[in-house]
Amino acid sequence: MNDTVTGIILKQTDYREADVIISVLTKEYGKLSFVASGARKMKSKNAGAIMPCTIAEIQFDYRPDKTMFRLRTARTRQYFRILHEDLLLSAAASAACECADVMAMAGSEEEFITEKYELLETCLTYLNEKKDPDLVLACYLAELMDLFGISLDVDECVHCGSLQVSAFSVADGGFLCEECARKASVPLRPARQLKRLRLVVKAGLKHFAAAEATDENFRQELLDLAAAMRRHAGVEIRSFSFYNSLFDH
Ligand SMILES: [Zn+2]
């Protein structure tokens, strides 16, 4: 049976002599893998349409018992040109796509397929509009963690329930009051920092404009969310290290 899906290309891996395997987050079925035969040959007509961090329409032969399919044709639906011309934005896009890729593997049952697709599509759209990549990624991670049921608790102290919060604990996945933070040897944080983290977690990309309007710097909040995801989802996002290294000078 010939089928067509629309999907975001998450990853491309060389396979055999001239083929590639692509991992694609589709709107219709969640994450699927395709073998693109001959995609590394100069004259391949599909090569241009299977670039990571782009949206493609893919025709393939569907088989109900398979998880990997042979790609027939691929056509670019959205290239996100501005994003791909900028080192920082493209690094942020790679990190977002890698998150979607590794998280989809970590989750056993696929829920919220459409939401996950739309979340990543919005993330790439915002990066392509040159919005602050730290904030876009932070809001993306916050909403992604929420979809996977591991969102941070930023309403109260996760130990005692006190509303007077003074610290953020990666290990506990949320805020701590001053007393609980001291007991757990977690460093205290400025109130403004905790307020920013709460804002990002509450906003996600859905209410991005509210976080953007503050005109604050969200570098620390992105590092906090990435650390929490590494810890609670048990996944390592290699593209994050590269993205972060771009700030180290
Ligand atoms: Zn407490």
C-alpha cells in the first residue's frame, strides 16, 4: 500500500554504501524510520528533501507489521531557510530535534502524537523567526516534559509544600523552600531566577509571548530544564553540548 505522511526530519544516519536512514516525526503516526536508497549519490532526487530540521512530505510503502519503511519519494514542505543559515539557530534546532528523537524512543506507548509534532513544528518556526533561541528551547523543553508526564513542580516546595520557595532542585524536579534546601544542601537562588523558571514552565511554547514580553535572559533556565530532562527522562542530548559551547566565549 502506498502511503503519504508529513513529517519533521529528526536525524539522518549513513547506511550501507549510498543509502541513509532517516528518523522522522510524523503528524500521522509519531516517529517512523525510513531507508532512503541511493540518497548519498550525486544524482539522488530525494537527497535535498531529507535534511534534518526540515519538514517533508514522504511517500512510502506502508506495512502494518514494520517500523522501518522504504522511502519512495520525498518533497520539501518547509525548509526553514533562515534557521539553516545561522549557526546558533541551527544548533538550537538540532537540539530540539534530537530531544524529540530520543524522547520518542524512551516512551513505550505513544500518546499526544499530534501535540508532539505541533510542538516541534512551532519550535522550528520560532527559531526561523529569529526569536531568542535560549527561550524557545527552554519553553520547548518545558512543554515536551509536560507531554511526557515529567514536568517540573514550580508551585511549592516539593518536600513540605511551603509556598515560600528559595531554590530549585534538579534531583527533586522542582522548587524547595529555604529550610528544605539547606537540609538537602541545594544552593539558594535569587527570587527573580525562580520567577523566570516558573514562567517558562507555565508558559511552554503555547504562551511563548508572555515569556518573551519579559525581555529577560533565559540562559540559566534553559540549563536547568536540560539538566532536569537529562535526569528525569534519562536521556543525553548531545546537540545541547554543541549549542551550549557556542556561548562559552
Ligand atoms: Zn520545604
